Amino acid sequence: MGAYVAKRLLAAIPVLFGLSIIVFVIMALIPGDPALAILGSFATPENVAKLNQDLGLDKPMVQQYFIWLGNMLQGDFGRSYTLNRPVIDEVLERFSATLILAGPALVLCSIFGLLAGVISAVKQYSWADKGLTFTVLIGISMPSFWLGLLLIFSFAVKWRLFPPSGMYAIYGGGDLPDLIHHLTLPAITLAVVATGVIARLTRTSMLEVLRQDYIRTARAKGIKERRVIYVHAFKAAMVSVIPVIGIQAGFVLGGAVYIETVFQWPGIGSMLVKAISTRDLLLVQGGVLVVAAAYVLFNLLVDVIQSILDPRLR
């Protein structure tokens, strides 16, 4: 197992290197001059040229990339000019807020997706199967940002059960119940689509496993149906479902960008939107790279779990 994990870690290095190149090139190709955005009304030709020289923006793109990469490998992600603080401090602070949102959303979509998929497979063609399938299709087809606005209108504006935005109450609060109260609507919104995807794949995998000969043999031996389904069949189906959960983790992190904007959640998504609008390139590059690295590492964890369930993969 140790050799397998080491091999997967080594394979993640070129992926992260490629991601850094893509992030840097995309940000470099965005129209506009960062020096003009920084200087604003003080953007005289002399000041712009001087600031570009100080920031190293007058150098060739390849040289700029390696300077940025070298600094980043030493833990220096640069300094945000709009916030006047180190990029890494701002990114880690915002990323922790994003994890507070994305973590429960991923747990919710995994639990309810697996549960709905198993029930649909076991009760195939029943009213429960048809009802869950219909609900899942609606969830997959519904845009998350529209669902978020609908939940805000229903549960925050009309019925006043949950707050419409923010992470904590402006006055008072700040404790765990206050956080859960603010987290409920955005976490549900972020989990709906991923729940539908996981449920569909779980149903398909369970139906395939339940048709296998060893399941028929287990039933013929008189093993209880509950044990056949939740021990033998479910464990085998999870080998195919776990990679889907890993992919949905990336969707949840990516979806946090617009969900955080809708709910004014102070995470890395809302930070990136503001940083792009102000041309704060170092902040955007650092934020995108940290999110991408987290996604790569999470998929590494998923591969390890999958190899534990199915040793043939090693």
C-alpha cells in the first residue's frame, strides 16, 4: 500500500506543475494592464512603466512564470495589492471558509445520494424507485444558482427560517449554532446536483451487482437479505461509486464560486470573483492553484480508498 500511495503522489507532481502553467497563462492572457488597475487615477505613463518594472511584468512571460513558480515553491505567493496583505494568508483564510461550506455539502450529497441509489435499486420499478428517480432528475436539471435564489426567497425572505446571507450574524452569534444556521441553505443548494449524480450511479452499480452469481449464491445459502444488500452488494458497488464521489468533490469546490456569491459566503469563490474584477492577478493565481491542488489531493485520497476496497487496483 505504501508503494502505491508513493506512486500516486509522484504522479500528482506533473499534474500540479501543469496546473500552475495553465493558471499562469490564462491570467496572463486576460485583457488589461494590472499596473493601470493598481494605480487608478495616478496611472501616468511613467508610473505605469515604473510599476511594471517593480512587479517584473516587463520581463518575458516565460521568465515571469519561473520567477513566480520559484517564489511559490518557497512559500511566497506574492502580495495582494487590493488587500495589502500576503496572498497565502488571504487564500488560506478564505479556503477554510470554503471547506466549511463544501465539507458538509459533500457529506450530505454522499449520504443521501448513496441512500437514494440503494433504495431505488432494491425497490426497482416500485413507486419508491419512480419517485426517487423523478426527484433525482429534477435535482440534476436544476441550476444551482437558481435553486439558491429560490431557497433564499422561500426560507429566508418569506418564512424567515434561515438567514439569507453571510457566515455569522452581524450582531451577536459567532458560535457553532449560528454557523449551522447560516450554513444550512448554501450547503443544501451546493449538494442537490451532486446528490442526483451519486444516486443515479449508485442505482446503476447496485443493479449490476445484484445480478451477479455470488449474490444469488448468498441468497441461496439463506443469508439475510439485509446483509446481502448492505454488506455484500453495497461494498462491491462502492468500488464504482467512490470515483464518482471524488469527481463530485471537484464539482462542489467549483460550484462554491457562484454559490458563495449568491449567499455572500466569505469563501475563496467570492474572493476570486472580486480579485478577477480588480485584476489582482497574484491573488487569483494563488486561489485557483490552491483549489486545484486540493482537488488533486482529494482524488488521490479517493484512489487510495478505492484500492483498499478492491485490492486488484494495486
